[in-house]
Amino acid sequence: NASGVGTCPDKGFKIIGNWLFGTEGMMSYNGLAGSDNVKIDEAGGSTAADGAASRLEIWTNDGTHELGPPVQFEHLDQEGTGPGSLDALVQACRGEEYFVGAGAVEGLKSVCTIDAMYR
């Protein structure tokens, strides 16, 4: 199973939520960004006013609970140069080094997963 959420327009923040359930447990990757009720820490992670963490979390059937890295969002500054993915595209077009967040193989796997979900 996988779930996701995009934007919360009436609250002024971006929210994502992904939950993956498998035979050995559950993984969640959730986060908030861009609102007065969201605090961004130095590592780029966010915490809602109610204390909900925005990070990767893994729960296994044996009772183990692990916290992973914080959720990191693209640049949200309206006056900025745009999202980091746009920066990477411009750098690639200029022949400069750039960050590859997800390459062709990851993209293909994502498309195959979405296709399978719709079947």
C-alpha cells in the first residue's frame, strides 16, 4: 500500500504523506513545510506545532521503531530562483556538475509502480 497527500491550500503549507506497508512492517515519510505553524530545524527537517515529526520512520513487526533523516523540501522562497530541481536542470544544460535526486532507473520504477497501481 502507498498513500500520498499534496497541498493544504487553506492552511498555507505544503504537506506530504507516504505510508508503505509490507510483510515485515511499515515505513512512513511525512512532512510539512511553508507555514507559520511549522518549525524548520537546522538539518532541514520540520516539526508541526503539535510536535509531529517530519522524517522517515520505520516500524517493524518485531517492535523496532527507527527514525531516519528529516524530510527536506525544495526551495519555498517565493522571491528565490526556484526549486533545486530547476537549478540542477540549468547546471546540467550548462555542462556543470549537478545533483541527481532520482536517476532514470528510479524514474522508471516510479512510473511502473504508478502504472501497476492503476491496473
